[in-house]
Amino acid sequence: MEITDEKLLALCDKFGKRALVWRRKFTGLLPEVQHRRLYERRGCSSIFEFAAKTAGLSEEQVRRALNLERSFADKPALHALLVDGRVSVNKLARVASIATTGNEAELAERVRILPQAALETFVRDERISEERKGLLQPLFGAESVRAHDLKFSESTTRRLLELQRKGIDVDALLTQFLDSREEKITEQKTSLSGHQATSRKVPVAIVRLLKEEYGRECAVPTMPSAFQSPTVMILTSWRHCVRNITNWHTWQISVTG
């Protein structure tokens, strides 16, 4: 290549910066693509496959964008920065743990003008200031635990509190776990979608899937209460549990074994 070292490096800088800009803009589109399930039009089974094939994004990068979109649902200034691709997802993730509806406009401005290192320092100082003023709420307040009957062991609660103390977004962490669980169940449903009913006995794999998805609840919310119990699950149609699957007989199965 007939080009000087300086010009070659200049081209790398030029195209590298452009690539980062378009990558941010693409990432900002992913939450809406997910909402509309448009990845299916490209023959992809998930938003993760779509992002990997289209722009080479990792699953972690996609999850971060989706989690931020949920976190910023009530924070329009930060939400706009994400979906418009004006700043990187990494910078937005830095302020997610301290963002509120009251300070999100100021944080959006900080994210836009501060470099990464300065932003990290700002977030750290803000967190220390809030801790000193006693503004940080407990991870699991007594009121919320009573209201939702959440049951955590002392060990689990201690570990979550320690993560929060380190500035890790525990809500995003739990959301990622729940999303991963739902995706696993969806994949299992897809793998079972071709199963044909040959008898009135429900396959073991399906029983296990129902247990994992519904736990002790009835799989059919509209089932009369007389039939809804921790030991009995009624399926009037398999489409209640697996999308696009029909022609299943009525089943009554024990889920205690």
C-alpha cells in the first residue's frame, strides 16, 4: 500500500470513529427491534442472534442495552441518549445506579460532555455523598418485603447488599437473571414444538417444562378455582404454554411427582 504511516494512522482514526458512531446508533435501535420482534423477519430466533449477525455485538452488550432501556423508561433524557445512539452504552451504564427521575436531566448532560474517566469519578463521588447523607435506600426495606413476601436467605441478602455497596446495579443483575431464565424456557418450548400427541399421557419433558415455568401455579389463569391447586395442572390447549402449537387434547396432570 503506497501510503505514509501518518496517513494510514489518520485513516484508522477516521474510520474507527465512524464505526463507533454507527455501532452506538445500531445498539440504540435494539430495544425497539426486541419489542416488535423484528428479528424474526431476518430468520433469527432471538435479538441476540440478530445483533450478532448484523453488527457483531456480543450477548452481554445486547443485554446491557435492553436492561438500560428498561431502567430509563421513566427517565426521558437518558432514554433519548440511549435510543438515539448519542453516547455509548458503557457511559450510560455508569450512571444507571444513581439515576432518578429528579436528577436524570443533569446526568444526561454529564454523560454527554464528560469523558469516561471523569464520569466514573463523578459517579463515585455522588455515591459517596449520598451514602454520607443517608440517602441510599436499603436493598430490601421491611415495607417492600412484607408487601411482596420476598423470601431471601441471610446469605443471599448479604451478598446482594455487598454488590450494591460496590456500586453494582443489583436490579440490572436480577433482571438479567430473569431474562435468561425466560429465554431458556422459550428455547425449550421451541424444541418441544414438534411433539405430536400419541396418547393421553403427557411427555415427561413437557411436565418438567411446566413445573419450571409455572411452579405451583396453574398453567391456565382462567381455569375455575376448584381445579387450581398446587398438585394439579389443567391444560385445555398446549397453546397456553407454547406459542403457535395447537391440536393438543385436554390434559390433567399431577405436578407433584
